Amino acid sequence: MLTGILIISLVTFIAVISYRRPRLEQRVVKQIPLIDWFNIFIFPMIFYFGLVMIVRNIMYRPRVNILDFEDSLLLGAGTIFLIYAFVGLSVHFVGKVLSRYIIRSTMSKIYYINEIFHGKLSHYIAYVCGYMVIFTLALLEINYPSTDKMNILMVLIVVTAGAISGFSATKTIFYTNAWFGGHNKPLFFLAIVLLLVLLGIYRSNKFSFAYYPINMFVTMALMTIVSTFLFRQFLIYFRLSKKRRLKFLSRILSA
């Protein structure tokens, strides 16, 4: 279990760090940047192995009927979301590579269509499905609590891994500095909704996170996404002039 969590956390962090390295972007293999080969083949495969390890560990535990969900339903939904997340990555892979060789022109229909796929469409598919994959894992684990309570060291490791994953996701998703820039608003609210659902389930059933390492990991990741984004908005706000601050606040309040 802990190994799977660490694999997911580290591969997410390494993928974000690698994506920001100009050297990997400039090095081209078969007319395609090296970082894009990593993003479409290497990182998803490592992430998948981490998921498999986690699911196997969960399913080996004794089942307790808490949520009225069939395991096959959650596993099937998680598999579908995982497939579509890879579809989003594939669409982004093609669109990003083509954007290197298509002349940028708003008058070009090919450029415009490619930007639709390269832009929000592929990102939304990948990000939303990625959110839902880890959310279905958390729901699955609720019916399979760990028989052993986590010690302090394991709790610290899981919390740290969740914080790293959440921060890495924030650096990837909330790329621009504007509230409405990039994919900020819908994904920010989706993270809040998923976080509130998990916290609501735990509060209503009076569960202890010490018996749910995956839920602790997912909750910490979602909390980090939300808190990091809010903190970033405060930083942006205080860097603006008075005139732009009013405009910034009006756009947030109208969201």
C-alpha cells in the first residue's frame, strides 16, 4: 500500500518537474520532444503500476459493508476514468506535437482546430478523469478499512505524499495567474466538491483516518490543491494595483 502511494506521488512530482525542463523539451527523438515520450508512455505506465498495487492491497482486506456500492461498479467506473484519462493525454500528445509544426495563425483553420484539442479539451479530459480515478479509489477503500492502525511514521509519510501530489497537481492544472485563466475555475470547484464529499462521509460515520491510508492520501492531496490555489490567489491579489484588484475581486465574486 505504502509503496503504491509513494509511486503515485513521486511519478506525479517527477512528471511536473520534467515538464518544466527546457532541455527535455528541446531534445527531439523522431521529431517529437523527449518529454512528450515520457508523458505518453513512461509516466502513465509507472502510475498504473502504483494503482494496481493499491487496488490489490485494498481488495485483500476484509470487507465491511459501509457504503452501498458494488465493488465491480466502483472498479469499473475507475477503469473507465483511467482509460479516458489516457485518452486525454493522447489527444494532448498529438495536439502538442502538431503545434510545433503548424504555423500560428488565427486565420488558419488547421491551427484553430488543433488548438481546441491541444488546449482545454484534452486537459479537461485528463484532469477530470484523473480526479475521479483517485476519488473512486477512496470510495472503494471505505468498505475495506485496514486491520492495522497506521503508526505516526506511516501517517507522516502518507500526509507528505498527499501534499506532494496535491502541490504537483496544482502546478500542472492551475498554470496561469488569472482566476479564469487556463482550467482554474471548474477544476478548483471540482476539487472542493470531492473533498467535501469525502469529509462528509467520514464525519457522518465517525471514521478514523488511521485505518484508511488511501483516503488520508486523497484527502490531503485535495486539501493541498484547494489551499495552494487559494494562497496563490491571495498572492496575485496583493501584487495588483488598486484598480486591477477591484476587477480581480469582481471576477471572483461573479464566478
